[in-house]
Amino acid sequence: MKRPALAALACSFLLPFALAGCGGGEGLASLEPAAPSAPAPANLSRDALVGRWGIASYHTDKDRKRTEAEARAQCKQPYTIAKGPGDGVMMHVADDPKPYELRLKAGPGGKTYLGFEAPAGDPQDRELLSVTPKEMVMRFVDPDANRRYGTFVYSRCG
């Protein structure tokens, strides 16, 4: 066999393997089954979360009233929750400055969660403890994040 033909044969055999390494594993991720998604809660829509909010947090229940007042005072520098490109809302997650699209999820026992596409109650979720037109209260499901950040009070601005 001549050298050019041998080189072409070697390239045709090795090229697919070399190119497979360039994909960074993205092709494999699409072959894995997606985590089952939880249904959206029937009693709450994402529109209830969208808007400008003052935010504060507390670690013990005795601090809740004071924290509600602090959240209202934060409307000078409101946190904006916007509609996401899908059916969720754009918010930050624990320990990450980048906003992500999170969706409402109905969980067992009538609980409502907010988080990524995953079963309700996932460690990265937040549990919504109460939602009214003027205020919402939520906490991280992950015990470590909950310990560090506490329970959040969101007070609607304007």
C-alpha cells in the first residue's frame, strides 16, 4: 500500500474519534434521560411572582415581623423577577450570581416549590411557604443553603 493511501485510511479511521473528543461530552448528555418534571401547581401562576420586590431574610421566627419591614425598605433597590423564556421566572440561585429560569412545581402534601426541571423538593429548589399579592415567603430546601441564607421575605414594591 502506498503511503498516501495508508494515511487516508488512518485518517478516515481516527478522525471520528478525534472529533468526538471535541464535543465536550455534550452529545452524551442528550442521550441521558431527562429528570422527570413535577407538574405546575394549580393554585399559583408565575405571574404572581413576576415584579419588583424588596427582599430580606431571617433565621428565627421571632425576627419575621422586623424582617418584613426590612424587606419593604429594600424597595429603594428592588430585586426584579421577570418572566423566563419558557414557562418559568428568572431568578438567582444559591451561590451563583447568574439568573436562571426556575419554574413552579407542585409537591407532595400540597407544597409548592420553585426550581429547575427536576422532581419537586429537589435540593436546589425553594419551598414557597406563602404567597399573597403583596408578599411571599420562601426558603431553600437544601439544609446548608437554608442555614446560610435563612427564610426569605419578598415584599412587592410600588
